[in-house]
Amino acid sequence: MISALVHCFRLARVGFVLAREGALSLTDVAPLPPAMRLMISLGRIVERRGARESGSRLAAAMTRLGPSYVKFGQFLATRPDVVGVRAAADLESLQDRLSPFPREEAVRTIEESFDVPIERLFSDFGPALAAASIAQVHRARIGEGEGALTVAVKVLRPGVRERFARDLASMRFAAAMAERLFPSMRRLRPIEVVETLARSVAMEMDLRLEAAALSELGENTRDDVDFRVPQVKWDLTARDVMTSEWVDGTPLSDMAALVAAGHDRVVLARTVIQSFLRQALRDGFFHADMHPGNLFVDPEGRLVAVDCGIMGRLGHKERRFLAEILLGFITRNYRRVAEVHFEAGYVPRHHSIADFAQAIRAIGEPIHDRRADEISMAKLLTLLFEITALFDMNTRTELVMLQKTMVVVEGVARSLDPRLDMWSTADPVVRQWIERNLGPVGRLEEAGRGALSIAGFAGHLPSILNRGERIVEQLEIAGERGFLLAPESVADIGRAEARRARWGNLALWAIAAILAAMWLGG
């Protein structure tokens, strides 16, 4: 009871800040239940003057709510399927930039992590250069004289785990209540959304995992001549500290500096797109936060990506899906694009492939009447996901992250070269993957994988048959005698259901009372 009331008060504060910043005006109330429409109408009474004219209402609210909600807002910006296109566009302006915590606290964290004074680790340790919701980065040096090495040291923000744990608990409570009280919201899977965020944040708060991601990305791209990532210094990396090679390069966000350094912006734009597609298709492991602040160009002209806190993974099926739909749009083979959706199991079989192909044609045909530099691959995927929603395609988190990353990557590339032809840029990477994986060699490898799976299954067949026989015997007994529940179990089920109903009603009344108090007080 106490925890439920605590969550209600915390969520009431969240609701008040959202209402105050005008974020509730972004909500489409038409499909919502009457109770939720009433609560939103009451909440908009406390909206501050001029809030609706702001172009970043949700972003402003999340910034006011603190680090956990900044991260939550950034995550929701990748889920337009959950929050809607308008809200996702609002959240895209959300910047994960906070005031740095004192250098002394960073030093204390480092010394506690390695149990030695900082002077024995670094010959110089500077102030924070960039600070975000989870960690901040310092420039430091290892060694003295000509052999000294400059490194980047990322240090976890003190108390961040406790703060995120508290806020995530309230988010879980809100998601569970939403699913229980408003069954129509279950389609959006709010509990799954919060759990996905929780897993992502948990990985970001262990800097050893980010170091591992940086190392894996480095191994995957070590033979790429136009892309690289910094090397990890594993002896100076721990749960709360990550040390990596310092990148001496020009930020991709500084166009004037790029030109002054003699870098070819057209070539860089192609590199950005092709590097991302190689990671997604060839490796199935891609940098999912490729905004200009995380990208540099080194003196050799190579693209350098930093900050691997957010990464995406694609299985072989998802990579085939991506490659074939892109090639299908390039070649105007809409029937094949539709078939790939069905083969992957993304669209239920009760729908017609012909009808789905017709819907996809409505997306593809208009792009062939436009100049190549006017066609947005990211916009195309966005429209594709909107169409698939009409055909009951379940949300695929990995594909939504891919699509959202492509939006960012395409934006970066077009800022470098506004006339970039996305299709001719993507075509060689897509065709190379298809020829390698769906050609004769790929078919043989797929057959080999299938043979290994069959062999593994055959090895477990005797135990599977034994378990199956026991299950059949138990079902026969149950069919004769029925399924019995002990009286204590029946009583416990009844008490649990009554308790859940009671707390659900209490939570609703508490939220309504708080909103009413804010209304009267405002």
C-alpha cells in the first residue's frame, strides 16, 4: 500500500510537469477511454501560458523531470509506434546534456574503482568536457614526456543507479496500471517498453559493457578503410570507469572546420551511410546513436564513432528482411517486399499477400517520380511501418531502433551533402550482402546451419520422446479425474484478485484527488 501511494505521488508530479509544459496537448484523445480523456482535460487546465507555442513541449518537460526522464524521453523518441509521430518528433530535440558533477567526485569514483590514488593511474586528469544523464567524460594523460598517451575517461554519475531504480519502479507501476485499467493500451505493450528501457539503462550503467560494445564494433570494422572506433584501455576500465583512446579529430557537426581541414563532405556523407549499413547488414551489430556529436573525422579522413552506450543488434532473419525490402523498393518489386514480410512471420498469415503488396506499392511508386536526392530511405521505412500496422504487424523493437537510427544517419549525411542520392549510396552494400548471403555460397552455409540444427535435435530426441510420453500420461489422468485445485489455492486466488482490484481503485482515486487538488490550487 505504501509503495503504491509513493508511486502515485511521484507520477502525479510527472503528470503535473507534463501538463504545465503543454505536453498533454500532443495527445490524440479520440481513441482514449472517457476516464483518460477527462484526466487529460483536467491536466491541461494548469498549462502555463505560451506552452503550446513551444516546439519542444515534451522535451522541456523531460528535462525538468531529471536524468531518468531525459533518458526515457530519448528512448521514446525511437518509438513513434508507441507515443505517436508528433510526440516522437518533439522528443528528437531532447539533448542529454546536464551540468557536470565536481571533478573531486569523479576522482573519488576512480580511486574507489581501482583502489589506488589517481596519481598512480594518470599523470594528468582534467575537468569534465561533456556531461550527460549517466556519465561524464574527462581528458587525461598516461605517462610522462614523449611517451605520454592522451585518453578519454568516462566516469559514472554518482547516485545515478539509485535515481534510475526509483524512477523505473514508478514507470513500471504506471505501465502495469495502464494495462490493467485500459485494455486497449495493451497493444502498445507499455510494460515491455519500460522493461526494454530498463535493460538498456542497466547496460549503460555498467561501463564494462559499453567497453565490450566498443571492442566488438572495433573488431567488426577493423578492415574498413573509412571507419574506426577508439581502442579500449582495459586495464583502466571498471564498472564505473571506462578509459579509451583519445580521438584527435574534427567534429562532424562543425562544417566550417571540416572544410578548413580539407575533408570532402560528399565523400563523408557516403561514408556515414555505407558504414551504418555495413554494420547493420554485414555484422548485425550497429551504433544506434550516430548523431553528429558522436562522430569525428580523424586527420587521415576516416570517420570515427564514439560513445557506444546504445547499440542495436539484428539477427540473420532481420538482416535478410532489411536487405530484401530495400532491394525490392530499388527494383520496384513490391510483391517480393510483401512476401519477405510474410516469410519473416511479421504479418499474420490470414492477410493477403496481394493486398499487402498493393499497400506497399502506394509507398514505393511516388518515390520513383522524384529525383534521387529527394528520396528519403528513412522516411520510406517510417511509412512502411505505418502500413504494416494496418496489417496487424507486431512491433519489432530491433527494427524500430534500426529505422530510427537510419533517420538520424540520413539526417547527418544530408547535412554534409544535401543532394545525396541515398539509393545509389546504399545499393552496393545491399547488393553485396544479398549476393553473399542469398547466393550459392549463402545457400550452402544456410543448409549447413540447418543440418547442424537437425543433428542437435536428433541428439535430444530420446529425452524429448520420454518427456512427451510422461505428459500424455498426465493428460490422460487429468482427463479422467479433472484438474484439481486445493481449497487453499482457490482462497488465495480470490484474495489476490480482490487485493488487486482494491489497490487499482485506490490508485485511481489517489491520482484523481491529486489532480483535483492541483486544479483547485492553480
